[in-house]
Amino acid sequence: MTNTDQIPSWKKLSLFAVTWPIFIDSVLRMLLGTVDVFMLSRVSDTATGAVGLANEIIFFCILMFGFVGIGTSVAVSQYIGARREQEASRISALAITINLIFGILVSLALVSFGEPLLQLLNLNPEQIGIASHYLKIIGGFIWVEALSYAISSVIRSTGHTKSVMYVTLGVNIIHMTGNYLLIFGNFGFPQWGVTGAAVSTVISRMLGILVLVVILYRRIPAPIRNKDYVTWNGSYVKQIMSIGLPAAGEHLAWQSQYLMIISFVNMIGVAALNTHVYVMNVSNYFMALAMAIGSGTEIIVGQMVGAGEKDAAYRRLIKSVKISFILTVVIVGIASLFRYQMIGMFTKDPDIIAVGATIFLLSIVLEPGRTFNTVIINSLRAAGDARFPVMMGVLSMWGVSVPLAYALGVHFGFGLLGIWIAFAVDEWLRGLIMLLRWRSRAWEKKALVKPLSVSDVGIESQA
């Protein structure tokens, strides 16, 4: 055994090296939706609002695919940290199969029930027609994103975050080129508008998944056998679900309360919806850095916990929270100086620009609170403590965010600003609660796997 082999896997990872590719990847993934909104805003605000809302439903589905991806990421990280690479590969294969089946079921549901779902969100008839058509095309192939999510989670868990970033970059280039050709009909291509944006998205994602499969087989620490994809292992499934289901519950709680609040926005008016879509498309980038640091910390903390290094994991998270908090404040503060110009990229309506710019100022308060959630919750899951975040999340989101959004936004007439104030209150409340949970160190007893001794590593690799 070489000296390199004797070095614990988590000691080979630096937060910066793991995080910056995730940050770029997160930004590029967000661009997939933003590019559609930006280019379609040249067609009409009505089309933009409809596609923006359809993308919220698609984003909700992608979050639900994450319940397997998150569970897999935590399990694989802990197995690698525990020096049990063959088991890491086997659980990866099973997770990919599970997410593919789940993705196919979601695709069928979106194609069959997409329009009735849109009708529940108080859209006007014209926007329902546009959004429904877009949703059927994207939704019919959403299984590709489910497969992509699972494979990307496995690759990232090994620490090879750059590989996923490069694939996402390629997907974005293809997507933007496709949009340019198919939305506006340039260079002799058909001018399909919203349909063109949807077709471009599907083609780029399908090409991306082909490359991810090749990378998977090159980066996985131990070979995946074909039978691993169809071999049911109840223990592996239990480990994935023990993290994934609570994560899915939290995502479901967040997205369902968000869709409820969107219905409040629609009560305020079409202009409010369009403003919200534009602001969210920029605000998502504020979250990208915190999300990247949270995901990078999750990988390292997961490997530390798998290796039994609980004190190192505790210190790693506290340091990551401080870094992400400072960077979020700086980035949002600088961006707020250009708030009018950013909204002006999407629309020339002075009322939309004025309201959107005001909300950007509020983001200076909102986003640091969201940082606590993103970074700490990821590490709680990485340590195996997945149930507490979802319980607190449901209580805060449905007990605070939803009623406060209705009261401030609709009842008292503060409009879209009142709704975003409710978002800020919820994020800070949950963020502080998560910080107290981490400091309690209750997560130390919830690891999924135990580390192998050096003498056991050879035996495990032959299993």
C-alpha cells in the first residue's frame, strides 16, 4: 500500500478545490432557466411569466429527484471516508436505477396532469396555454434530469466536482445556441418561440447525460458491475432513504409553500408575477455561492464522519458558515448597487423595475439568513441528521412564511414587498435554529457507516 493510499480521503480535499466547480456548475444550471426567461422576454412579458411559472414546477420536480441524489451523496461520501469503496460503487448503481424509474413516473405525471396543476395557480387563460405547452415538452423528458442528478451526485461525492462542471458548461453552450436558433428562427431555422426554448432544453440535457455516464465509469473509486444496477439491496436502500426521504420532505414543504405563496402573488396581479419571476432569476445567483459552499462542505463533512473524525467535521462546518456568510453579504451588497440595471435587462416597464429594485435591497437582509440554512442543513444531512431540518422546516415555512406572506402581501396591501419580507423572516428563523442544532452536536450519533480499520480494507475490496 502506497503512502498516498494511506492518507484519508477527506485530507486530500480542500474546501476551495471542491467548492469552486460546484459554484460554477450551480450558476450554469441556473442559466438554463434564466436563458429561456431572458430570451423570451424579447417576445413578450406574458410568455416570460408563463414560462417562468412552468419552470417553478419543473424546478420542484428536480428538487424531488434530489431526495435520492442527496441520500446517495451522503452514503457514498461516508463509505469513501470509511475506506469501503466497493460498497460506495454498489450503492451508487442502485441509486441511479431508483432515480431513473422515479423520473419516468414524474414525466408521465407532468404530461398527464400539467395543465390542471397550472390552473390551480390562478394563471390567466392565455398564460395557462403557453405554460402548459412548454411544460409538456420539458416534462416529457424530465427523466433525463433525474438520471443526471443521480450520476452527478455520485461523481461529486468522490470529490471530482470539476467533471460535472465541465458537462454543465457544455450543456449551457448547446442550450443557448439552440435557443438563439429556435426561438427567433435565425440562420434559416424555424421560429418556434416558447416551443423552441423547450426543444433546445431537452436536446442539451440529453447530450449532457451521455457524457456524464462516461465520466461516471472513469471517476467511481471501484468498478460498477452491470448486475449492481438491478440487484436490490435493502440495507443500501434504507441508508439512501434515511437521508433522502427527510430531504424530500423538506424540499416538498419548501416548494409547496412557495407555490402557495406564488398563488398570493397572482392575486396581486400579472405585473407582480412578472416582477417576481425577474427578481427570482437574479436572486438565485445570490444563493449560488452559499449552495456551493454547502455542497462542498457536505462532501468533506460526510467523508470526515465516515472516517470517525467528528471534531474535525464540527470545526469544518463552523468555518464554512463564516466564509459563506461574509461572501454572501459582500456579493449581495455589491449587486444591490446595480439593482435597476439588472431588472432592466429583462423589462423596460418602469413599475416592474421600481418594485424589483426595492426587493433587491431587502435581499441584503434575506440572503445571509438563507446562507445558514443552505450550509448547515447540508452538513447535518452529511452527518446523518436528516429528520430535524425537515421538522423545523415544515413548522417555520407553513407556520410562519405562508400566513405572514398572505397577511403582509395581500391583507395589508404591501404587495410583492410584503411577500419577500415573509421569506426573510422564515429564512432567518430556520437558519438560527439549524445553527443551534449543529452546536448541540446531536448529529454525532447518527452516522450511517463505520470506518474500516486498515487491515480490513483489503478484505472489503475483495468482497
